[in-house]
Amino acid sequence: MIYLDNKIANRIEEKLKKLNILRPLPESALKKLQDHFRIEMTYNSNAIEGNSLTLRETALVINEGITVKGKPLKDHLEARDHIMALEYLYDLVENGKNHTISEHLIRSIHQIIMHGTDRQWAGVYRNANVIITGADFNPPDALEIPQKMKELIYWIKNNKEKFHITEFSALMHHKLVSIHPFFDGNGRTARIIMNLFLMQCGFPLVIILKNDRKKYYNVLRQADNGYFKPLVQFIAQSAERSLDIYLKILTPVSNKRESYHILSELAKKFPYSAKYLNLLIRQGKLEAHKEGRNWVSSVDAIQRYIKNRERKRNVN
């Protein structure tokens, strides 16, 4: 079954193609972008799980080794461990583009993520049952985890080529968090494993924003009930955001570079309200990404939407 809308898939492929044309990317600019994305993902991925460090504090802890007064030691350790896990991820991608996924790899990443906060269970499957607050299901019995993980690896190896990569990564992410193989750190581990597949295909690091936490949990909950399309679209939009940022920074000035604006500004130039533009974005019909809490899009993106809509009308 196809869960990703063709328009979104084609849009992502076109942007990935543009990024690939720019390769090899300028080394200094690329390093700054990667460093920025590492900090941003560390902050957001940890914050989704309740870490209290702000984005600025996360940067200070990682870059300067500063201890933030009034913040738990655990939050500092989580930031340092997560950045180490991302370093490991980048090494995997750079040194082995088609690195084989395995239980050992998943456990190794979890071991790095949990190294400073729960060394006893870092990289070790849970040996007791757990309840996930707010979820519509209970994870499998602890005794089932070894078999469930073997089945996950089998599914990955036999389904990777059957889906668009963003679609596959979203489905894999859900399968892993549904098994919930560890006592803690399942979400952070799943988001990094998801990125391994995406980055192997040329995507920049894909970040799920803390501001989208409620929506993220909601689409995962829908996937628990067998409705996967919202989750796939959510992950695809997150991937598109990373592509937009990379293209915005790395596209040479001599080339046409799209300029992004908040929706209220764009609404002044078109017969659409900001609220309607937001609806089009959530439906996946309009290209956009988030900067902070705000959706941003471009004049070109809206013109492409209008042109595509008129083309459909003419066909009908």
C-alpha cells in the first residue's frame, strides 16, 4: 500500500535532485550546517522526551562544556550522549553508505544514547513489561522482544525497496517504537535509526521539532491503530524542511534561490488567508517548512500550487 501522496514524493525528489546537483557541497558551509543540525536535533529529540535544556543551553553544554545552573545533571548527560550518537551516525553514513542494519547496530546506538544516564540498561533489552502513558496499546511482553526485533530486521531487509525512502523510514520508525525494546531511550534511538536510512539516500539530518510534539504523538497513535498516512506525511514534511534549509543556504547566489516568508506576509500577495495557507500545508498541498514555531513558504511555492490546481481543472 502507498501511504505517501505522489505530489509530496515528487516534490521531495526534485529538491533532493537539486541538492545532489550542488554536490560536492562547500566544505566550510556544510560543516556549519551539520553542526547547527546536530545541536538542533539534540535539543529537539531530547526535549520531546522531557529534557529541560533550551536550544541555547544545549549548544552551551555541547560546545562549551558549560554546566547550566538549576538544570538537572541528567539533562546535561543526555545532551552529551545524544551528540555522541549523532557523531556515530555521521561516521556510519560517511564510511559505509549502505551500512547493513542489525540488532547489534540498534543496540549500539541505544548504548551511546543512554551511556551517561542509565549505563546498566544501555544497549540492553528490557526484562519487564511497560505501559506507555497516553498510548492506545501496550508494548509486547518482554519475553517477545528478541523475536520481535528479529522480525523487524527481516521486515527492513525485505521492504526497503518497496516504499519511497521517507515512507519506509516512517514505517520503520513506528515499528521500532511499537516494540519498545528498551526501558528508556526508544524514541531517540528510533529517530536516529530513521535518519540512518534517510541520510544514506542523500538527505540532510531530519529533525522532528519539539514544537510539533503533540502532532508527532498523535500521528504515532493513529499508526498504532493501523492508519499510517498521517505519520508518513509528517515525516515527509520534516524531511522536506531539512532539504529546504540546505537549499536555502547552499544554493549559489547566481542561481535562483527561493525566499521564504511567514504565512501572514504571503497572504497579502495572494487571494488566500494565512489560515487557508496553513490548511494547504497540513494537507501536504503547499510546500513549506517550520522556522521556530512559524510555517514559512515562498511566492514560488504558492504559484506552483496555483498552476497545478489550474492544470487539474483543465484536465477535468
